[in-house]
Amino acid sequence: MGSSTISIPSSVISPSCTKSLQQAVHTVYQIARGVLTFGISEVVIYEAVEDIKAASKIQVGAVEGEEKPKKKTFDDEDDDFINKTKAKPKKAKKANEISAEAMMVATLLQFFITPSYLRQAIFKKQTSSKKPKSKTNQDMIKSMMEYAKKLPKLPGLPFMNHSTRYREGISILSLHKSKKGNLVKNSGLTKYVNVGLKRAFQIDTSIPLNARVTVDLKEKKIVAASEAYGQDANSFGYNVRMANQFSNVFTQSSIENGYDYTVWIGSGEFHKSSTTGTADNEPTAVDMTTFSAINQEKNVLYVFGKWSDVSGAIKADAELGQVAAKDIFDGQILTKTREVRVEDSIFIGLTKALDN
């Protein structure tokens, strides 16, 4: 049986797409819902190559076109985002560097599939109550999480509910006494797991620290998610990774043997005339009558975003040399229009691809 992976641009929460941190959080939340709805196993965030001059004038979450853009933060009292401080110009991203946008998207995607009792432990740096001396990307993520916590739980994830036998946990540091009675730290291994109970839960075998695991509370052992929740794809949530260059979308795949088939689904093209056809520099249209068999048996990668984002990311990747962008793909899935946001295109494109 094949698997499905989607790749989305970091620009989904850029100032040109979202005007506040609230909207950015909703955008990622909608993407997470789409991923779970269609049983997608992996989400890859690729770096969208945007105009450096424009990027230097705009801060994530600020309104595009403002003379003096300001950061947006979440105010717990009235559930609104307000201007806090004057934003410093955004520095141009260095080669092979993960952008703030990609980091925020990845963090939120993981946040939405983490049980509430583990969020503080896993995202402790972002959710710390200590007030920083200056606003940073970490602080913006914290503001996003304050709003994200108020959104409804994503459906179809059994580990998000409290179970009497199986629970998600994260391995934590424990202290034990040496023969002399002194407290010493474990050397990278532990038998204690935070599973949301009043005390750390002790299992029978040692495991690495800070590992996300599924615990069998009855047998006091680590088990596979499939054993605890069944084989349904939605039972496991999804994996998230970032690709600082487009070739890493393929070379760092978590899917065994990589992807067999790669297609592009156009979206976010609001400033050009909509088209249902293909241009000469774009991948050819996929024959949907034969694609039905492909997506059932092969590992398929669906790449979303504007063609300018996709082709720009490919062109900027030295690892890909002089390869034409359209030659990276086996084809494109045509939808009625590309004048839709990426999060909406996921539902439209995958409905056509997977329900065919």
C-alpha cells in the first residue's frame, strides 16, 4: 500500500498571505485538518524564495504596505493581536538556513497533534512564562501557541484522549543515588516517562531522553503506535520536517525507499489570470484515470504552492544544478482554479487525487 506526503511553502504564513498571527495560526490549523482528513503521513515545508527587498521591509504577521510595520502579539485579555514594539528590518535569509516562517509552521503543526498534558514539556522554550528582554521569533511562536491552545482538538487522533491503558509520553530526566548516596544523573538514558500523571511513570527498560513514545501503562513498556491505536493512518498523526533547500524534500524523506511519483498542485496565484491549462515551463497534466492506481500502490509526493515559489526554490538549489523545474515532477493535477489559498487547495487537490 502506498503513502501520501505533502510539501508546502514556508510562505503560507508570510505577510503576503496572512495579516496577523491569528490568521497565521488558523492557516496552519486548516492545513493540519486537511492532512488528517486525507491520512497524509508526512508534511514537508520547503523554503519559498521571495523578493529579498520586500522581505527586508515586512515582519511576519505585519500588514503588508505599512510604512512602519510592527510585530503582532496575542493579548490574553481580549483575544486580540495588538502592536507591541517597532519591528526591526528582517534580515535576508542565508543559504541553507531555516526561515522563521518555516520554523513557525513546523512548530504549530507539531503542536496541534500533541496532547495537552505534554505541550508544556515539549514546547517549554516557546511556552515559558518568563518575560524576555526583547521580542524574538520564539516569542512570536509563544504568542501563536497561546491562541492555538484555544482552538478545537483535531479529530481522528485517539492519543489526544485520555486512555486507561495507552498514553503518549516524553522520556524525562530522573535522578538516582549512587552507592555512596549521592544523587547522579543518568547518562542520556532514563526509565521515566511523563504521561500526564501526577508522577513520572516508570517503565521496565531504559530509553533515550526527550523521546516521544507510546506507553502501555498495564505492561509498563513502550509499544508501537499501531499496537496501541490500530492500523488506521490517522491514528499516528503525521511527521513534520523542514527542507532548507528543495533537494532535501527528496533526499531526507522519512518514507522508506523515497517517493515513486511527484506531482504539483497549483495554488496561491492571485495576481495572475487563473488557468486550468498548463504553460510550457510547467509539468504536464496528470491523466487521472491512470493516477487512481498510482496513488494506491506508490509513495506519492504532492507539492503545493505557486509555480514561481516552486521553480524559484529549485533554481536556488545548487544541488539540483541546471535541472529544469518541470522535469522534477511527473506531472501536475489540474484543479478548477489556482486562485485559492494553499490550505484550501489541499482539500480541493487531494479530494480530486485520492477520491478519484
